[in-house]
Amino acid sequence: MPQLNTSTWFITIMTMLPALYLIMQLKLLNMNYYLNPSQKIPNMQTFNSPWQLKWTKIYLLHLQPQHS
């Protein structure tokens, strides 16, 4: 049975590690990092919707007793 030649494995692995590191750094460089929500200026504009002002029958249906 032939013997597996492992003499080049060390140099292959040792050159692969910096190459993978550089590839990951380049990928992380292109990522978009969003600001922390506490750093953003809040938009204080409010919209009045009809369902914010009053309860509707849809909400009250769950509170009524079951009819058999």
C-alpha cells in the first residue's frame, strides 16, 4: 500500500491561515454596521389612526361569554 506524502501539509496549512484571515477581513470590511438605536435621533411624528382612539367590536368579541 502506498504511503501518503504529508511533507507539504505544514506549509499548505500555514499559508492557508493568513489567506483565510485576509479574506475574512475583506468580507467584514464590506459589511454595513447599523447605528445603535439609542444613538439615532427619534422621529417624533405621530399618526392618528381610528383604531388608536376607540375600541372596536373585534376586541369586545373575545370578552363575551360563549353561547352553547
